[in-house]
Amino acid sequence: MTSKYTRIVLALTVGLAFTATPAAAARILTPSELTAHPVSTSSIVLSWNDSNVDATGFLVERSLEAKRRFAPIATVDQGRRSMQDGSLTSATTYYYRVRAMRGRKLSRRSDVVAATTMLQPVAPTETPVATVTPLPTVTAIQTVVPTSAPL
């Protein structure tokens, strides 16, 4: 049985290329500080931080429930730390999480954040205007009593 040390020495002696990759370097770090902000009745902007130096992109997932039924909605290229999710329903709460990608490997899921799209303004309806017609005013009432009336 050969040890790791023996294999490295043998590889160096024979002239083979050898690269040691510590387990910590192979791990993909989870995106942090995910935020979601509504920008219209149909769009939400997401942004996050990433500490990976070799992530190849990000997988964004969305749900209408806080803890389940998440589905992938987009992949974002490396170097980008935000995206806009559009074509949403107004006054609806959406839940998001993000995962870093390195090739086919994925990081753990980020914390879940929620945002509610803005309320669609209601168009004013035409209200009929009542027309007020003033009544004729009576300035004085005159009573005529005849003084000499024939009987």
C-alpha cells in the first residue's frame, strides 16, 4: 500500500504533472445577501454577492410558496450578480433563491427572499355627474283680500 506522500514523490521523480487540490478549494460557496425588489407591476430585480473565484454562473429559482415548489427560471453568466425577473402577475408575492454553478456542480441554496410586485393601478371609471337645477325662489307672497266684495 502506498501513501499519498509516496505517490507525490513518485510522480515528481517520474516527471508526471501533479496538482493537489484541497477539499476546501473544490467546494462551491453559496451566494449570500440575496435581495429582491419590485420595480413594476410585472418585474422584480434580484441581486446577490458571490465569493467564488471560479463560478461559471448562477442558477435562479422561483416559487409562489416560501419553502417548496421552487423551479429554475434562469441561469446567469459568471461575473453578473443581478437579474430582472419579468412577465410576473401584479400584486403577487414571489420567493427566490440562488445557487452558484461550476460546470455541472451546484452550491447549496441561498437563503430564500420574497418580493411582491406592485399593484396594478385601477383606471378611474366615469362617474355620472348630477346636474342640480335650482328651484325658482319666491321673493314675497302677496295676499289680496278684497275690501268691498259684492255679496
